[in-house]
Amino acid sequence: MENFTASVALFATALLFGGMVMFAAVVAPTVFRLLEPAPAGRFLRGFFPLYYIYCAAVAGAAAFAFVPLSWEAAIVMAVVAVGFVFARQGLMPRINAYRDAELAGDASAKKPFGRLHGLSVVLNLGQMILTAAVLVGFSLGAW
């Protein structure tokens, strides 16, 4: 049973990492290369809620699967999952509001938009690093 649980935990972690890398390396650059700014923004505004739900769910599943195997990996994946919930429920609405205000001509919204967007990028990068660390560490038997 432990082999099955380990397989589920590693599969969920790999799915998460692969999805995050796919978005950062393929989806986002392609959207901005092929679409004008307004349609690109509409696409990403529709994409991000689903991205965050997917990532939170898969990270949560990985955390749950890691519980009997490695409490350290389970905690890290739970933190990653909570980060996605925070990004979706806390950061995304504020980022969207400041972006809307900036596009409507409010020059004072540019700085908070940039700050919050930068925070979301750093958060996502940190989550990617933590996920990779769990994937590699558990695969090598370090956890």
C-alpha cells in the first residue's frame, strides 16, 4: 500500500510541477506573443481562476497523499496549496481591480498593480521551487 501512496503523492506533485512549468514556459509567452494586450488580458483573467483551483486541488491531493509517507513533504505541499488559495482569493481580485482602474485612466493604480502582480509572480515561483524540492527530495529518498 505504501508504494501506491507514494505513486499517488509523486504523480500529484509531478502533475502540479508540470502544469506550473507549462504555464510559465509555454502558455503565458504564447498568449502575449499571439494576442494583442486587451484580448491577452481577457484570456488570462479567465484562465487564472481555473489555474489556481487546479493547482490548489492537486497540491492538496499531494499533501494528503504524503501524510503517511513524509510529514515534511505533506506540510510543504499543504503550504503550496494554501498559497494558491491566497493567490486566487486574496491577490487576484485586488490585482484585477487595480488593473481595471489603471486601464480606466487612474494613474495611481499602476504602482499597486505592479507591486501585487510582482508579488503573485514571486509567490508562484516560490511554489514552483517548493514543489520541485518535494519532487526531487522525495524521489531521492531525502524525505
